[in-house]
Amino acid sequence: MLLKFRFLSRAVAAAMLSIALLTLSGCLYPDDQTPGGEASSRESVLAVQDAVDRFFQQTGVLPIVNADQTVPLYEKYKIDLGKLQRADYLGSVPPISFEKGGRFQFLIIDEETKPQVKLLDLVLFQTVGDVQKKVDAYRKAHGDANPAGEAVYPGFASVDFDKLNSDAPEVRSNYSHQPLDLLVDQAGQVFVDYGIDIATAITKSEAPPKADADLRRYLIDASYYVPVKSAVYHWVKDGPQAVTEHSNEAQ
């Protein structure tokens, strides 16, 4: 438990430092520092959002690719950009999209209330997927034991890359552009740890967190991106904490 509280203190302290630094630059996520360029992401998301809105208004359905119910929440509803273009709702497919060789998959979230267009970073998605394969192989060779390092949250530990005989990959946040750690839960599933990003977003937000709320929403509402390969986070004591419940819904 001491490890958890030390982490939470570090997360909140780091969030406060981030806010102080970002106050000088005037924005939580500066336009010129986002991978691929925030301006390009913003323009692309707004163009696709407009196309999706008009398509939905005229057809009553969303231009999405059917997904199995087991697909995680924040990678589930992929937008069929080709359909939008062929129906003349979208002039051209954005160059940042996977379909054009870019690093982002366009998704829809809040599909049953107010559909919103967001971006999934496929490079980060693939990076975590590669680590997941190494963890799976390690567990198979070690009787389902995890290559676990320091405990970070209850049920989650850092990934010990020495045990995997591998270098730790560079994992950078789409929100803060800072390096992030990878976690492994007791079942061997690998996640990106967004604790510091969430603490920063909450510190800047005027909306206090509710104990049972999924805190990933703060990141979604503050940006154009979904939190790739993330566990659910709740506010516990004095900071955000990854939780094992609903981990099957994680992205």
C-alpha cells in the first residue's frame, strides 16, 4: 500500500508541475507538440465529425464498421471513411488516417448519445501489442507468472523488461507527450499507465472527480484522442488509480 500512496503523491506532484509549466505555454496540450501536429489532428477530426453528423442526419445510421461485442470500448466503432467519401460527405480521406498510411484510426465514441469522432494511435497500439506477445510468451514459459516489477496499483505492476530480456519501448503520451510506463495486471494483460496524464487533466479541470467515475473521460474530453490500451481509472484517496474491475472493457 505504501507503494501505491507514494505513486499517487508522485502523480499529483507531477500533475501540479505539468500545470505550472503548461500555464506558461497557455495550453494543456500545445498545438505544435502533439504527434502528427495537433492542428492537423484537429482539422481532420472536425472534417470527419461534420461528415459523420450529416451522414447520420440523412440516413439515421452511423458510418461505422461492425464490431464484435468483445472489442474493447475505445477501439470498437471504427469509422468507414471510404463510405463517407463515396457518398460525398467527405471530400478526401485525411492523410493522418490509417487508410492513407497515417498513424491514426478514426473512431466514434458515445455512439448512443452524441456521437463524437476521436483518434486511436495505431503506433502506440502496436507497441503495446508487441509487449503483450512477449508477456504471453514469458507466462507460457514460467507457469503463468508475470514478468512483474514494482507494484504500482493493487493488482497492477510495472513490466520488468529485464525478465523479458528486452529493452523497454518508448511509449509517449498523446496528451502530455511525456514518456509513460507499461503495466501488467494479474491476468497478464498489458496496459499503458495514464495515471499522471489523468491527474494533470483533473487538476486543470473545474469538474471534481466522482469516486465511481471512469477517469479516462477527462483525457477524452480534453483532447482528440482515446487512451490506447488503458485500464479503467477511479479516484482513490488522493489520486487516480487503475482498477481491475471492468478490465475486460479496457482499451
